[in-house]
Amino acid sequence: MNLWTGTAMETSLRLDPQTEKRLEQLARSTGRTKTWFIRRAIEEYLDEWEDYHVALTRLEQEKDEVDIADVRRWLGPEG
């Protein structure tokens, strides 16, 4: 999901030399900017952690066990 709206907050970060070199090489070879890769990596990382947090919260709130037969029925024949 791309949340880029045209307004941005400037942020700086320090990368170790090896990571900086890898990022520079990837940007050069793909024609994209280092900023594009950094922004994309952060967005994807946050998406994953938000999903994880939602799943963990739901598991913690679940009081009753769910029968595997019910899960299979909910998912249908291809689940």
C-alpha cells in the first residue's frame, strides 16, 4: 500500500557501509532512487507488523478453542 500523498516528513538515518553500498548498487542497476527503496522497505515492514499485531490481538482475545472441522468448513473445499 502506498500512502505517499505528496507531503513528507524529512527523516535521516545512518546505514552501515555494506548496506549503503548494496542500496546504491540496487538503485543504480534498477534506475530507481535509494529513497524509493527505503520508503518501500519501511512501508512493507510496517504492513507486516501491523498485520502481526492485529493477529496477535485477536488470538489474545479468543477465549474459546475453535474446532478444526469448523475452520475447514469456513474455508471451503479449497482452503
